[in-house]
Amino acid sequence: MRFLIFCSLALLTGQPASAQTTFSGENLLLRLPTGFEEGYQATRGSDTISEYVPEGETVEDWTRMLTIQIFREAGDADPVAYLGQLGTALSEACPGSGGNLLGQEPVDGLPAAAAFYVCPAAEQDAPPQEVFLTQAIAGRDALYVVQIAWHDGPEQDELRQWIAYLQEAGVCDTRRDEMPCPD
């Protein structure tokens, strides 16, 4: 099993996370989906973004894309408010778009929320719609956002699998006994 572990945006794959890293502070823990590879990674100020696409695809030409963003200056942010702002930005960029808040289940005791957004094709002959499933987790040190996007929308079974995937996301913190990091 491969894992993504984001502390200082250190990407770990291949071995269990504990065999490859010494944790420090707060960390986003997330398994890298089978068949996905990194297509893009950047740091802007204290924020980071990483994009993963199915093997053989690119961030310019993809069917599915996993995006992980870490906003380090946004610790203790309101995940519902963030998702609302995301929905507003999407409605401005994509006329006819819509979304729904799916839930507000805490992640490792931290506030979290998930939402589903749809951006329809602008014209009849345009490329297919884009669909987004997004989870925001408000850590003490950062806001963690994990999003899967589809160009053509998921089938119900695939959507359920990705919802389960988002539910696997975790946060650990070496400074808090109630949020232990893997050994």
C-alpha cells in the first residue's frame, strides 16, 4: 500500500509510512490511489498543491484528478465556510453550476466537511461536464483540502468508492497524544 504523508509536503510511496519518515507536528495522512501518479506539485508561499492523475494521463488531459491542497496560514479555518467559498467561486467561473454539502463528520477530532459540485458543459458541443467531490479538514496548523474531479462524472459505484477514499484521510500530530502518528 502506498501512502501520501504531508507534513512539509513529503511524498512517501512504496513502503508503509512509518518505515520512511519521522513525523513532526501536524500531518495529513492519505493513501495514494492505485494507478495514480503525480502530475504536478507546487508551493506558493506557505501553501502547497499536488495533483495526481491516472497513469498515462497528464494534468492537461485527464479523466480523473486527485488534488491535495494545504493552506498553512488557515489553521482552525471553518471547513463549511471554505466549501461555501469554493462553491461561490465555481458558480462565477461556471454558469449553471451547483453543489451540495454532503456532511460535516469530524476527522480525527478535527472539524471537517465534504461537498459535491457539478459544472455543466457550457455548450452542447463542448467537452463533458466536470464534477468535484471535495473534503476540507481544519487542522490546528493548516486547512487540508482533498478533491477528486471527473471530466465526465462518476458512476454511482465509483462515487461511493471515492467517498470511502475521502473517509480514509486522517490527520496526526506529534504534539497531541490524542492524535498519534504512525510508528
